[in-house]
Amino acid sequence: MKTIFTTIIVLTMFTFTSCKNKEKVETTEEAVVDTDAPIVKETQAFEPFQVMAVSHVVKDYDVWKKGFDEDEINRSESGLTLRLLARGTDNPNMVYIFLNASDLQKAKDFANSPKLKEVMQKLGVIGKPEINYADVVRFEESPAELKGRVRLTTKVKDFDAWLKVYDAEGPETRAANGFIDRAIARSVENPNLIYLTFAISDLEKAKARFKSPELQKIMNEAGVITKPVFDYFTSVE
């Protein structure tokens, strides 16, 4: 009788222990299932793209803008989509238009069409527009609150040699002087004609840096062969 009683106790303890172990395992499994593993976001590789950049003066910006918006379908049919619209910092009637170009030949045909010239005249464009086609080889998103921009246009002896010196200067140095890297583009017609676009965090610092002997020395070392042209503008769209 004592043996039977002892056996019952042992079985009861075993069952109780097994249940506890099972609960422990289930709890552990649930914990594993409920624990979200960190999600690793894939960084999409940058792909160079082409743009058509247009700049011109208008009589009345609001009148021009209304007609520009209405002409979107014609740009779209030519493979052009608006990337950035900006107004001159010193002259708000100076307009800068940057368009993504999916088909460069179509973009050129559009730019040279009598219809576009007619539309421009109707909308009050003054003088001959400046139109450039470029390959954007680098692009960085800048803080949304930074609407100010500067585009630097110049020629270099050799793009690859210039780029090494530019990279050695570094984005940190440029940021400390009031301008943030945004885009590097090369002219389609002349790859050694370059366009650098920066977002401006401090306009006075940026202008001072562009005039500094230190930067002049860096540009000489990089093989810059023409005096840079600076266009200051403010993003509106």
C-alpha cells in the first residue's frame, strides 16, 4: 500500500513538473515569436539621371506660373517632369526650372519647338532663355527646411582629377561654411563643364567661403579653368 502511495506521489510530481516545463517552453516560444527582429532597410543604389535646366526672366511671375502649370501636358508628352522650380534670390522674376528628362532628344525637340517659343512670349518671358542639358552623377536630399540654393557653374581640366580634390575637401568642411552638398552634374555636350548645386544653411558664410583664398587654392589644385558663375535661388516647388 505504501508503495502504491509513493508511486502516485511520484507520478503527480512528474506530471506537475512536466506541465511547468511545458508552460515554460511555450512561454519562451511565445516570447521568441512576439519579439520583433530589427528590420534592415535596403539602401537603394543611386542611378544617374538627365535633366534639362531652364532659366529666364519673366514680366510677372504669377501670370507666368499659371501658364506654366497649364502647359504641363506638353512637357509630359516630351518626357519632361518637373524636378524643381525656383526663383532668383535677388530677382524673384528670374525663374529656374529643373526638369527630369527621360528622353534627351525629345527634350531638345520640345525646347526648340516654335510652339514653346510662342508659349513663352505669351507668358511674358523676357529675352532668350538659357537651356542646359546635364547628366546628374550625384544627388543628395537636403533638409526640407533649407529652401535656399546656389548653383556653381565652371569648367575643369579633367573631371575625375577634380572630383578627387572635391572629395578630399569633404562635405563636413562645406557644411561648416554654410552650404550642403546636393548635386553634381556634367554637361551632356562637354563632360568637363560641371554644375554643382548646394542647399544653403548660411548665405553669408557660403558667400565668404566662395571668395576665400583657401577655396581658390583648392580650385586651382583641382584644375578649375574658368571663373565660377554663381546662381542663387530659392526653391518654391
